[in-house]
Amino acid sequence: MKEPYRTSPDAYLLGENDHTDDAVKYEYVNGQVYAMAGASRNHNRLTRNLTTSLDTHLRGSGCEVFQGDMKVGIQTASEQHFYYPDVHVTCAEETNRYFNTAPCLIIEVLSESTARIDRYEKLVAYRLLDSLQEYVLCSQDTALVEIYRKRNEWKAEYFVTGQSFTLESVGLTMAVNELYEFLLP
């Protein structure tokens, strides 16, 4: 993995937007740019299942589902971040071609190399978004879903095999077993 480097938000966006090759994607955190890790087969399966369920459920609602290649931008007086969530939903009128700023739901798929950042750094950063209602973490190797909700002060709720959970921000109930069908016998 490459070492992070420092740059301005404008220089980051200029370099990251519209690249046509299969170059590594980078995330931006307060002036530092970090290369993203590659995704495993289970990561892709889980992302596909989430995106398909959300897209089917939200069709015609005015909300849009994005995965992997659409950034979420976060800006406050002292913070500036651009992340590539695995899946996110926005129901707002977004105008930037390259990033959204008002998602109501963000989902990250955990791996050993990303779990700490997803669970701590990104949870803190994403909570800066007024629009965000839920932040969901899904383990890629175990049937485990963690949901952090604004309405309960971002306390974790856990869901495992045999249980269902509701993504309240979009009104979708999902069974853990269906989401993780590729892992379960």
C-alpha cells in the first residue's frame, strides 16, 4: 500500500475525477490522500446483494443508490473528507457530477484492512453529515450487520443469522440470511 500524500481538495478532485484507466482510487482526509484497498469476492457479493435489494426497493421513489465509484463529500469549517462508500443512498437533489453531499444511508463492507477505519474514522466523519440517518457495517466473512442510527445517538445495533433488520432511512427490511446467502449452507 502506498504511503499517504498531502494535497489540496481541488488538486485531489482534479486528479480523481474523470480518470479513464483502472487506476487505484484514493480517499481524501483533511489534506491527506490514501490509496484504497482492493475488494475480495465476498466483498463484491455482499455489495451486489445490498445494491440490488436497495435499487429494487427504491425504484421510482426519487432516491438513488450508488456503489463504489461515487464519492461522498463532507465539509465543515475544520474538516474536509472525500470517501468512496461501498454503497450509499441519497434522496436529495445532488448536483455535483463526482460526489454526493447528502446521503441518508451509507454502507461499508468490512475487511481486516478496513475495519478499524470504517468503524472509527469514517463513523466520526460521516456523522458530520446532517442528512445521514444510518451507517451500516457488514462483515464480509461472517453473517453480521452493525447499524448505527442517528435517532439512537449512533449506538450500535447488531444483527446475525436468523434475524432481520430494517434500514429505516429507506424503509427496507432485509433478512441477514438472504443478504449472506453466499456464506450460509
